[in-house]
Amino acid sequence: MTKKSVKIFSSVRVQLVASVFVAIAPVLVLTYIVNQAWFWQFAPDWMRAYFVDVPWVSLTIGLLALMAAWFGGEHFILRQVQALSDAAKRLGTGDLSSRTGLRESSGELGQLAETFDGMAESLQQRVKELERANAEVEKLAAFAQLNPNPALEFAADGTLIYHNDAAQELALSVRKNHPREVLPSDVADIVIDCLKTRRSKLRLETQLEGRTFSWVFHPMVPSQVVHCYVQDTTEQLSLEAQLRQSQKMESIGQLAAGVAHDFNNMLTIIQGHSSSLLARRDLPESIGEPIQTVYFAAERAASLTRQLLMFSRKNVMQSRLLDLREIVGNLGKMLHRLIGENITLQFQPPATLPLVLGDSGMIEQVVMNLSVNARDAMPRGGTLAISLEPWTIDETFLNKHPDARLGKFVRLQVSDNGIGMETKTLAHIFEPFFTTKEIGKGTGLGLATVYGIVKQHDGWLEVTSEPGQGTTFDLFFPASQEIAAASVKVEIAPTTPVTGGTETILVVEDEPFLREMTREILESFGYRTLEAGSGKEALAVWSQHADEIDLVLTDMMMPEGVSGADLAEKLLAQKPGLKIIFTSGYTANEVSPKLLAKVHAQFLQKPYNHAELAKIIRDCLDKKATAGNEIATV
């Protein structure tokens, strides 16, 4: 009650009344005195005359009232109104910190000042909150706008209402002017369905200008819009396809190696017995011709298995530093005869070229097979171009070619302008026995052999082709920084007689029929033989006849956990001068030149005939223990 009364008496109207009252109070007092009888009784004469002639009282009252009104208005109203006006002007110019400074004042103007200051403070707070919100919005907008992945927004009717810079670049990459030109044809239906079902649409793929786009649509139900993200997955899909192809080829290679191994064991038996029979002078002609046919058929089958081993990269390499210019150049005459007169051969070797560590025979096989493939693709003639050049693989190239590796390589390119191939055919050309040629005109192993040889040289190959545009094969071989050493060619005269001996040979072979045939051939040449069906069995035989055994002929892959390499190391530890010959239907990684050098062994590839077996046995026995290793070339 007290505060309310104070507030009433402190109002503007009370202040004005008080001001007038204070100003006219003296006049009122004077008027009261003049009107008293005792004043006139005691007042001097001059004063009596003055008050009678001049209306001082009325005049004085009017002037004092006017002065009081002016003073009250100036002191209690105008100053506070001016402060409010100045604060309002500053606020209007954007100074949100503007205040009246009258919050301590009482009365209506004080209340007005307090309300104004509160409004200004609230406005300042709202503006700060708005600025913070705008900063968050700008940050989110920048995230979408500067996102390297294309982002789009659709209204509820499927209209594109926003896209970022990445979406624009995506459109330009496929020669379109605006992102709406690359949208799925049914984008409106997709947007409506997303908002209706409140479910996202994931991994929708479209193709345009040879590119593949993967779309993702997410409904924003509260705002009734759909956010869309798109990715160009062309390169990713290509890499995945190449990886699957590489894995498939690896699996096929393992299968081919296993088949070749078992097949070579059987061919060794066929070739061994047939060659032994053909070597007999008393063989009737009526029997000799069929046996010879069997032998030649086994030879052809052995050729196929060798190609399978090349494809599976399990063939023994005789590596040395090679100048591919010389290899291709030396094949020139043969290639001219091979491709025919209606095809032009182009080969211009570069002035310099890094050397490559490889097998010259295998590289020649690669060039021959690719040339034959090109010839068959140009039945009406054309151009076969072979080129060589150094090639440096960087990160950019590596990102698009999963088989590639960083470093320096030599690229061998073989291209033709023939009929070309479609994508479906390209996916299978390196598979064994796959061919588009007529029956009887191709084995389907030519390109499979190329693939295996290149892989065995730690390289990779790529092929590009289109129907009617020809085909280009790019083969990459690791470049060597070493200087080539002079090589010595060893030639064996085919007429050299095969001789036998009386030494003791331990034959270790897990295939019973093959072990029996090997024993019969060696005994026919005068050798004494001991047999074992596994590595463990061979160790047992060795423990009883170690001093008698002069040479061990062992298969590489055997059961019971003791391989040919393990057996050789154990026996050589007991008898360092022991002669070792490894034989196998295929040569896994454990049969390497390093292994052969380590155990001073030789290697005989299955299948083999009786003469090849007898010759390598005699050569190995005649060599000194310090002679090192050689790979059989018989």
C-alpha cells in the first residue's frame, strides 16, 4: 500500500502540481497578508498606494505559474522524453546495446523507459540467437554446398529445389548442363513414394554416357522434402569387376595346375612305356606304328599341359636379363611368315630400353601367341603393330589399374585393326579352352598361356577392344636396373647316344605305376634301383642303404608331410655329395632356381620319355658335386 501511494505521488501530474504550488506559495502568502486589516494599519503610505495602483498580485501569480509549468516540463518531462528519443534513434540505426539510462526513474516515464530498455535487451538477445542460428545454417549449407559428393533436394512433388556444386560438376562430366538432366526418369514417383512410406530408397543405379550412377533418396518428413545423394560408381564397379576377374583367373589357374599335374603323371607312363617299346629293334612293324601313334598323341597332350602350366604360372623359368628389342626383332622374319602377306607388320624399337629379367623362350611365346591372335582377327588383312617403351607407374595410374604397381616397367604393346571384341567376350578371353574360333582351329590356350607367362614374370596385362575397332594388348614387365651379362647357349646334339651305368638310384614317387615304369627304364639301362612311395619311406630306405645310393630321383609333391625338397635337405645333410634330380607334373613355388642351386639339384619336367630320363640321369652322375645346378633342357 505504501509503495502504491509513493508511486501515485511520484507521478508526473503530482510533480507538476507540486512545482506550481511551490512557485505560487509566496504569492499566496503575500496575498493573504495584504488582505489582512493589520497590514493596512501598520503599512507605510507609499506601500499602500503601490498595492492599490499596480495589480502585482495577479501578475505575479500568472508569471510564477508560467515559470513553474516551464520548469516542471523541462525538468520532469522533456529531459526524459529526449533520453527515450535518443535511445530509440540509436536502436533504429542498429545499435542493439542502446539503453535510456532512466530505469531508476519513477513514474510513467520511468515505466516507459524500463519497458523500452527491456524491449531493446530482448531484441538484442533475439538477434544474437538469430546470428548463432544463421551461423549454424551457413555451416550446414556450406557442408552441403562444398561437399565433394553430389547432393540434391527435392520438393514433395519431385521438383529439384537445390543442388550443390558437386552435382553440377557431375552433370557437366556427362555433357549435361544441369543436374536435372541426369536424374532418374521416375524421380518424381521415387520422391512421392519416399515421403508416403517414410522409407529411404537405396542403391538405385542408372547409366548415362557410359557412366554408372548410384542414387540414394532419404525422406525428410517434417519438412516434406527428400534429400538425394548420388555417386559415380563407374570406376569402382570397374575395379570390382577386375578384381573378380583376377580372382577367377587365379582359381582357374590353380585348377589347371592340378589337372596338369595329374595328367602329366599319366602321360609320363604313356610316353615312358611307348618310347621304351619304340626303342626295341625287334619290335614288329605292325605293332610299332600304333605305338608310335600313341607316343605322338602323348606328345601333343604334353604340349597342352605345358600351356596349362604356363597359364597357371607353375612352369620353371630360366631367367636372365633380356633386351626385349632383340627378342621382338629376332622374331621378325618368323612373324612375317606367320601372319601372311596381307598383313603389315610394324615394329620400330626405341633407341634405349631398360632390361627385363625373364625367360626368353616364354617372351617369344607371348609375342607369337598375340600375333596369331591378331592375324585371326584380320581375315581380310590389316596392320599388326608392336611397340616397346619404358613406362613409369604413378599413383594416378595405380588408382585406375588394380593389377598395377608403383615403379618402372617396360610396356610391350601389340595392337591390330581387326574385327575387335565385345565386352562379353573380353571377360573370358584369358580362360583356358575359351575360344571364338571354329572347332578344330584353336585350342583356347593361346591367350591363357600369355596371361600365365606375364603373371609368372611379375607383370600384368590389359586389353582394350571394341567391335570393328581392333584390339590392343598392353603387357607390363618390371624393368631392371642391372647390366646384362653375356649368356652362353648350351646345345645338345640330338644324335648323342644315350648311355646307362651301374650306379644305385633311389626312386621316390607316390604314383605306383609311374614308379614301376621309372624302375623298368632305369634297370633297362643297367642301373640298380631302390623304391619308395613317400618321403618318409625314402628316409627309411636311406637309413639302410645310405652308402650304396649314388643318386636320388624324387617327385616334388608327396604325401605324409615330407616333400621332395625336405627329403633332399635331410639326405644332403648326411651325404653332401649326393646327386639329386627333382621331377614333377607341375612346379609350384617351392621348385625355384634358388632351391635347385641350394641343393645342387637338376629338374626334369613331366612327362618325359625313356631317353630323356636316361640322359639326365647320366649327365647328373657324370657332373662333379661342385658343378652347381642346371635345369634340364632335354
